[in-house]
Amino acid sequence: MQPDDEATMTIGEIAGRFGLATHVLRHWESVGLLTPARVVAGRRRFRSADLYRVATILHAKEAGLTLEQIRELMASAVPARRREILLRHRTDLLARIAALQDSLRFIEGGLECEHEDFSVCPHYQAMVQARIAPQATPHVPA
């Protein structure tokens, strides 16, 4: 592919470059994430700018954004709206990271435990104490 925006790739070429099935690119087009050029017989032709767009979509999906969130981010001309979407997702992502770190500590605790039954291990019991402790009951007005 040539470096200018007029150079084009077929849907099969761009799918192959990213290890995607062509139906994925067609779906992304149907939900408004991609707008490839059309040539004779309606065949899709992707430009170099489309490569960056596909890479951006893949990064966003790996970060856990939905296709709707990605579409909204890419379509919004309002920087404050894009920032709002990203901040909200950042909060969700930080919570997921914290939960995964807790899960990793649990797994590592089990792997490091020398007890035959790790559930009787004092270290294990300390890790799960928060789950055993009674939850605060919400105040219900009379």
C-alpha cells in the first residue's frame, strides 16, 4: 500500500492485516464505525486513514469499550462529551483492575500456601474475612 490517502486496500487485505474476519469489518461499517470508499460494483476500498481507525477500534475494544461507546467517541465533535465517556470508562476500568488484583492475590495466596487444605490456613482466612463479615444493612425509613 502506498503512503497517500488515495491508496486503497480490499476488505480482505485490511482484515488480514489485523487478523480479523471480513464480517467484523462489515459489521463495524453497519454500526457507523467505518466508512470505506466504494468503487465499481460497490466494492469497499480502505484508505490509510482506515488503518488508523481499525487500530483505534481494536485498542478501544481491548480497553473494554463497547462498539456504541467507540462510535460515540469517534463521532463526537464535542471534546467535553468524549472526555465524559472516557472518564466514566476509566472509573469502570479502575474498579475492574482492582477486582482483578484482588483475584490475583487470592490465587497467589493459594499457590504460596503450604497447608494441605488452604481453607484452614490463617493467611487464607484473613484474605476472605471481608466476605464473611456482616454487611452493613441499609437504613430503611419507617
